[in-house]
Amino acid sequence: MNVLLVSTYESGFQSLGTSVAAAHLLEADVRVNALDLSVTPTPDIDDLCRHDLVGFHLPMFHSVPAAVRVAGRLRQQEKAPKIFFYGLYADLFREKLLGRHGDYVLGTDWEDQIVPLVKRSPDPSVVQLQKRGFARQNRYRTPARQVLPHLGNYAKLVEDGAHMLAGCVEATRGCAHHCTHCPIPPVYGGKVTIIPEEVVLADIDNLVLMGARHVSFVDPDFLNVPRHGLSIMKAVNDKYPFLTYDFVAKVSHFRRHEQYVRELAKLGLKFVLTAMEFNDNEVLDILKKKHDIDDLDWSIGLFHELGVHLKPTFVMVNPWAEVGDIMDLLEFVETRGLIDAVDPIQYKIRLLLFNNSPLMDSVGLYASLGEESDYYTEWRHRNPAVEELHREICRWVDEAVERHLSTEDIFYGVKRRVAERLPPGHRSSIGPAPVKLPPAECPRFNVPNYCCTEPTEGLEELKGLL
């Protein structure tokens, strides 16, 4: 059996899912090749068809269209290989992918499924077997990163003009929370899977040997199991005191796990990415974020005290926000000293309404819903001014990034465009900041990093697609 593992896009990082899958297959004496379409020119279609089985890792929404496009080309060939999909969005879009675009779709515990799939393929009974799910074996392997291009081809951490090699790792998978706009709850149902500490540490060892000086934890929420994360980072910091790291966590966890946050801050923590989403408590309630504006201010103060950058993400364009609300969000960013902490791509993000989203009814009350595509439903704000504003902001951000303007220039360009569309008599609802961060350059990756957004012009990061 000759297997090709394909990655399309993973926020600019070397593909974790591809290298983990390769580790399982190599251990089972399966011949494995890997292809990362985000950094490698696409080979001739005939070369791809020389494989018996081709697997696509789908960890992000924007990895799906590219994978489907390539899979479609493969299936048109006379000697087409069997195709399977795995990862978060493979499970979320199982019914659309299975049969139409591929032969098999693996579930959330795909590590336990991939070797049986390969060993039994192309027996069609595998499809039925995977629908029922394999027995949980809790088997994890250290990612086989050697099958992919070197770290130098991927996202680098930029700070004070220096570019540092970076790699992504995971300590947990899944999430205990049920945010309504997130694709994780429908797939994991509140389950969190813990990756054994020895596997995480071995992966970090390999990244350091490859030259990494920063690791990015891509867990949906690093503080779902804070004791596990702290144990890992204590071991890492003892061995590699020069290594820095970042993680993602919910705002509500900063208060709940404050002591863990304080301990983690001492171990090389460079920044924390957190989904603030919006500065309106009603919107936060709809999204079931379990935090409010006071929590945002408290968290900003905590990380300022710790000397750690807090990098917020937003869903700036959503069905419940008018032009004035968007201005309030920008004033929140400005008054809290967060301008440099916000990556410019955040001003382009709009709510992704994936099919069967629990938000479908709520969005339908505030916006007009378009026809369902295969994977998401387009929505349009009831106020045409918001839609026009979003298009104008997207054009401005793309132009400004192309011109290499500063984050401050980009922010004030966005704010100026919002101000031009404010209704008469608008009054800000933003109160004074309890803590305003002093001006400081925030470290960031040199590749735009975002989770999911409704597709808009300029958000396709892939190169060399079929």
C-alpha cells in the first residue's frame, strides 16, 4: 500500500495532522509520502495517481475547499486512488464529503482508525466500520515531521525585526465548552482528549533540533486542562530555557485559572491568543462565551501585570452589530491600548455560519440567509451599510498589508472608514479603560493567523493549487 498524505492549509504552520498520521503509518510499515500544498508546487496529477490511497487533513475551514478541489481532479482520472479525509472539518462535513468527494471519512479519534483503514482498504466494509467508530485505543505517536518540508518554509515569529523558526504542537484536542459559533462542539460534544506528556515533549525535542525557538500550542483551549499544560511547560523550560511559546485560551479561564496563568507566564510565555469576539454583552451571550466586558478588562490588566502580550481575536462583522457597534469595538481596542496586539486580518473577519449551526435561527432573525453551499450558509446583514462597510474594510486592509503599513496605520484607516458611515448622533458606549497598555510592539507570525470566517475576497492563502 502506497499512501499520500496531503495538507492544504494550517495557519501557515507545518502540518501537525499530516505528520501524526505519517507516524502511525510508518510504524505499520506503510509507504508514506506527504505533500503540503501551502508551500510546495503541485506535482503532475499523474504523479498523485500513482498512490493507492490519498488522505487530506482538514483542521480548518479554509483547508476544505482546496482539498475538495484536488480530490475532484483525482477522482476524474482513469486510475484514481481511493481518497479519505480526516480532521475536525472532515468530521463536521462528513455527509457532504463521503461518497461525493471521497471514499472514507475518519472520525475524531482518527489515530486509531487510519492504520486499520489502510490495511483493509479498498474493502468497502471499512466505510461502514468507520461510521460506527473504532474502539478507542488511546494510541498516540510522536509526529513524523521529517516527511514534510523544513520549518524554514513555514510561519516565523517576528519580534524586534528578528524572524524565529516556529512550530505548532498540541497538548489536548477537543474542548469542554459549547460556544455556538464554533465548529468544535458539534464534533467533540464537550470532550477533551489529552495527548500524553511524553509525546508532546518528544515532539518539542524534534522541533528544537530542527531549529525552532518558539512553539505555538494549537489546542482549542490550553487551559481546558491547565495542570497538564503547566507540567509540560515546566519540563520544557527546564530543558530549553531559551524556548518561548504561546497558547490559545478562553477569556473566562483567565479568572478561573489565574494561578496557573501566573505560573505559565514564568516559563517563556510570549503571548496568549484569546477570542474576545465582541465588546457587547448581548452578542457574547448569544455566542455563549461565558465572559463579559468586565472580564475583558480584568484579563487585559492581568496580562499587563505579568508582562505577557494578550492578542485578541474578534468576529467584528456579525448579524447583531450595527455600524455604531463596530465603532464601539474599535474604540475599545484603542482605549485599551490593543492596536498593535490585533492582527489586521481580524478587521476582515465575519461570522461563519456553517451548515446546521446552532446559530441558524438567531441569525435568521437579524439577517437574510442565502442558499446553503456545501459547507456554509451565506448571510447578509439587514443593514446594507454594514455590508458595504465590510467590503470597504476588506479592500483597505488588503491594500494596506500589500503596502506594508503599520498596524497603527491600518487600524486608523479602518476606524476612519467606519466613522464615515456612522449614523447621526452616535454616542460611544465605551467607558474609560481600567488599564491601558503602553505602546509596545507585539510579536506576531509573518503569516496571517485566523480560525474561521465566512469566505471573503483576499482570504485565500494557498499557493499552487490545482
